[in-house]
Amino acid sequence: MTAFETRLSEIAALTGEGLAARLCDAVGAGEAARPPRLLAAMRHGALNGGKRLRPFLLIESAGLFGTPQDEALPAALALECIHCYSLIHDDLPAMDDDDLRRGKPTVHKAYDEATAILAGDGLLTLAFDILAGADTHGDAAIRCELIAALSGAAGIGGMVGGQMFDLEAETIAPDPGRIRLLQSMKTGALIRFACEAGAILAGADSAERLRLRRFGELSGAAFQLADDILDVTASGDVMGKRTGKDAGRGKGTLVQSIGLEQARAEADRLAEEAIALLAPYGEKSAMLADCARFIVSRGN
């Protein structure tokens, strides 16, 4: 196992432990009760493994500026709540209609559609509850910046809007520019936030924030291209979910538009451009650089 793989696994374990602690039976401040079935569904959707790539990017980005991982972890948990909620809703019959996620039944299959919707809603709101907490950062202004940045990345002009464009791509043949736009929103926005949030947590200046934001944009674009390539080339057993679904639904992708080899070349170019942005940080950015390479070389 490489140093990067070890670090990725460490942060994945920390994230899983942190989410489990937040999704416990204990009733929190301002809560009346936690319905057991809803809580179980939320845990099913949030504690089912995964690479935890977004928490990794946030924690490592914060580390560039000297922020310890335990201080960056709450923001990373909030981000992963948003990601897990999006997967639960994305799997619903009205959306991508998937029965498996990471080799396990999706939440609406393990429970039911209504419970899955509520489980996603619960994780979405939990994310902002975490960000608003004093343990996320001692400075309320920093917490507000994080809340504003995550709501922008996750909302109508970010992930949710990108999902809408993605649904429309089943009936409206998009051009490559439109596909890049929807992918920058649906997938790229949360990855962009992960990287910029590290700079926000550290109180970095606007130039540093912009550099990390751009690193996240490029990494997010490479990630989605790699996903589209895997949807065409990988088996469902390896991916832990159904593959070939974009073609099956007549959905336009960059792979379809520009071809497999050009898509691979573009993913590699995006990763190298992202890595070049890390040069000022030297060895401190080695894990982030390895992550950019992993994004385009991963097998699932």
C-alpha cells in the first residue's frame, strides 16, 4: 500500500467514525426525538464505505496551511453528509434508478422510497448543523463563510442544478460545452468546495483560496471524466453498481461526444494542470498531487 493509499484509508476511517458518532441515538439540542427507522436509513446511506475522497481533499487542503486534521474534520463530515445525501437521492427511481451502491442495496431498496427521501433530507440538514457548531471553527465568521460556500456548491447553482441538467441530458442532446458545465456543477462543485474549504478554515488570503478553488475545479472535472470512462469500460462487479447506464438512458457524456481516447487524454491533462498549481507548497502538497493522479487512474 502506498503512502497515499494509507492516508486515504486513515481519513476514510476517521470520517466513518465521525459520521457514526453524529448519527447516534442520542437526541441533540433542539431535537424532540430521532425516529429509529429514519436514523437506520441515514446510517445505511452514510456508513456504507466509500473512498471518502471529499473529506480527504478538505483535510489535506487545510493541512497545507497548518490546520490539524482534528480541527478540519467537522467541516469534512459536513461535506460528506451532503455527498451521501446526494447519492441516496441520485439512486431513487425518479433519478438514476439504481439498486446497488458500493455493492450493497441502495437506501430505497433496503428501506423504501419515502424513507430514502427523508434520509437524504436528514443528512442534508445535518451538514449545516455541523458547520454551524462551535467545534467546526472558533470564529463565527469562518463558520458563516463555510456555510455560504457549501450552500452555493450544493444548491441550485451547484450540485442540484447540475443534477437537473443531467436529467435533461436524457432528452436533450447536449454539446460538449453544456456537458462540461453540468459536470462542473453536479460533481465538480463539491470537490471544488472541499479544496477551497481547507483554505477558508485556515483563514488563508484570497489568492490562496483562489488557487485551491482552481485545483478543486480541475480535479472535479478530471474525476467526472474518469467516472464516465469507467461507466463505459468497467464491470458492475468492480464498480459495485450498475454500469453502462448513461448509454442505456440515451444520456450524452463527454466520452460519447469526444471519444474514449480523447476523454482519457483530457482527464490526464486536467490532473497535470491541477498538480502544477500545487508547486508553491512543495512537499506539503504531495498527498494532494497523488490524489489528483489517483482520480484519473482509479479502477472504481
